Amino acid sequence: MTPRVTFAVVARVLAQLRRDPRTVAMLIVLPTVLISLMWWMFIDSPHTFDRIGGPLLAVFPAIIMFIVTSVATLRERSTGTLSRLFTMPMGKLDFLLGYALAFALIAVVQALVVVSIALYFLDLNIQGAAWQLGVVAVLDGVLGTALGLFASAFAATEFQAVQMMPAVMIPQILLCGLLIPRDQLPSALHAISDILPLSYAVDAVIGVAQGNGFTSGVGTDALIVLAFILAALTLGAATLKRRTA
Amino acid sequence: MVKNAVSCRDVVVVRGDREVLQGLDFDLHAGTVTGLLGPSGCGKTTLIRAIVGLQARVTGDVSVLGLPAGAPKLRGRIGYLTQEPSVYADLTVTENLRFFAAVLGVGSSDVERVIEAVDLGSHADVRVDRLSGGQRSRASLAAALLGSPELLVLDEPTVGLDPVLRRDLWDLFHRLADDGATLLVSSHVMDEASRCDRLLLMRDGDILADETPRALLSSVGAGDIEQAFLTLIDRKAGAR
């Protein structure tokens, strides 16, 4: 890994995003629109919104980041730029980390917007501090990014990459504690949910909502999410092939 | 004594159950321009990808600048032009080249040099997706020239270019070779053969001839390279 190369990728991905305002708007505005929709649906039962609003702050950014980044490396494969980069001193981890850091910046803006709107316009009630919710929401956006990059290293074509969303993300959404608390799942499914990254992303948000600070529970969940992020990027780098048939 | 920039010994590439390259043996002499000619589908691109270290399932020995093809130490010493322009369509020519220069760790003065070399100075700040096909492929070629690599492997660099520009690029290739670089330039247009120092004629994953253009014409007794190519195929068919 070479920092010079990693940051060259970060700068380039951000320059490309600047040219693509529609994608940036989708990344930043869409989670807010979706959570506002949920608020409206439950306008007559604010307690329900308070219960699911937090987990949705983890789930929506993760899904949206996943979809956008899952085609990222495929685009580079189909245009041949990945081939060119692999004949240069470009580490596979430089490549994925560059994308991850660029999208992490987007995740910061995304979290700032969606958390502010949820707390101050939609009156989402949480016991913990706003900044804690912000930090956890950023981590969850980066988790979606890292899983998307991992999926895109796995897929051979963009067509295969888009199929990864239902395969990788929907089971996690079902089991993450959004629909029913994880401890009420059948024991086998509970065990499965214990190894899925989104479960910890949602646990962290629920922890913040219940007022458990980073020192009591939320910190552990956040660290587990971070570990999943690093694992996804490392495995993605290992999966990405320089030599192809 | 002439050093070899690339040496291939018994190079085989299998895709599915088909041998795409059937045991190739040849050397590329340092400081020369070698034309890799043959019809589309004959294995030119596969051979090129084997040399730059991107082809999977290569057997035999591919040695590049004294190292096995694909060795990490070769990264940055080879300029590779893919057949499709491999530049970012949503960035300008200069932005593209600055990025690749940063990856290679070469200065921005090199960016200006390569833009001039491919004659894109007037379009340096235009987004690549607003360029014509020929301009796009020149932007891609400029990226391959960054850092003055010792070996340039160019997959069809002159497709779709007007004759004046083609001549200018071939002049550029020879200037680079005079400065010590080794070039392998693929083409499916036989009339580019006369511009090369040496020729590799390929067909069906095999090398039909590995000679200078003049030696090829006189040994086969043909008037032009296309005729020589046909004669060689006929001879091979007769020998079977």
C-alpha cells in the first residue's frame, strides 16, 4: 500500500463525483426522503417511529452506498482503466481504500443531513447525544460502501453486481432487528444474525437511542462494524484479480 | 550485442478447451519497434496481456526486462495501451493524466510532455467523453507514455486515425525507440508493417513469421506484406 497512490484514487473519485451531481444528490438526499416517508407513514403512532427510526438511519445509508459502490470497480474493469492501473504501481488495497475513503466523505455529509433532519424536523426521540447518532450513521454508510466494494470485486460484470444487493443486503435487513428485535428471532436465525455486519450497525444505533454511550455497549458494536469494514476491504482486495482470463 | 526486452519461450494460453496461444517463441530486441500483425481474433491481445502480466493461465516462460511477466517490480516500467481507450470519460484529458502521473509518481511536467507528444494540446481541458474517437484513443496513448516506460505495449494505437496523424505517431514510436525504449505495436492493418523494424505475423494463436519487413518480402518472394501473409498461410496449409 502506498499513501500517494491511495490519495490519488480518493482525489480522482471525488473529482468524478463532482461531475455527477445526480449521484451525489441521490446519495445525500435519498436516505432523508425515505426516512421522511416512514415518519409520515407512522405520523399517528410516533412511538413506532421512535422505535424504527433509529435502525432506519443505519439501514438506508448502508443500502444506498452499497448499490452505488457495487458497480464501481466493474466500471473500471469494463473501461480497461483497471487493467491500466494494474500495470502501474497500484496496490489492490490502494484501489479499494481510495474508493472507500472518497465515499466515506460522502457518508459524513449524508449522515449530517439525515441525522439533523430526523432529530430536528421529524422529532425522532433518542436518549443519547446527536453526535453519537451521527458517528454511528457515518460508520453504517461506510459499512455499506465496504460491502459494496467487496461485492464488486466478487462480481465479474455489472449485471452480476446489481444482483448482489438482494443477495447480500436483503437477508441482513430482515435479520438485523429492524422488523423484530433480534433476541425474539428463532435461535438458529439469531445465531445467523450474530455474524451479519448490519446487525451490529443497527445494535449501535439502538444503543445510542437508548442512551447507552460509547463506553457501555455502543462502542463495542461500533468497533465490530469497523472490523467488518476493514475485513470487507481486505477480502475485496484479495478477491480482486490482476490476471483475468 | 542486442539485449532482449521481452523473451517468450513455449508460451501457451488456454481458454476453455481452446489453445488461444499455441506455444510461442520469440524475442523483442531492445530499442526496436516490432509490429504484431494478424487478423482480429488471432491472439494478439492475449499475447499482449500475457506480456503486461494481466493474462491468467499462461504457461511457458514470458520474461520482460529480465523479470518474469507480471512481477511487481515491472509495474510502472511498462506502458500499456488497451484496445478500448482506458481513460475516465467524465474527466478532462489533463485530469486523467494527472491522476495516472500521481499513481506512477511522476511530475506534472510529464503530463504536458505527453499531451504535446500526442498533439492534444488544444483539447487538454476537454472532458474525454466530448472528444472524438481518435482523440480519445490519443488521450489513452498519452497515459501509456507517462513516465517514459522502457517497454511500450500498444494494442492497436492507430485505429481510426487520419493518415497524417498515423504518420506522426509512427514517427513518435521511432523517436521513442531511438531513445532506447522497446515497442510492441499491434495492428490488423497490414500496410502498417513497412513502418516497423521487425514483424511478428500471427494467425490462429501461432506465429507465422518473425523477421524484418524486407527479409520477409524477399524470403517469401511477395510484393507486399498482405501477399506475404497469404503465401505463408498457403505454404503452411500445403505442409499439413
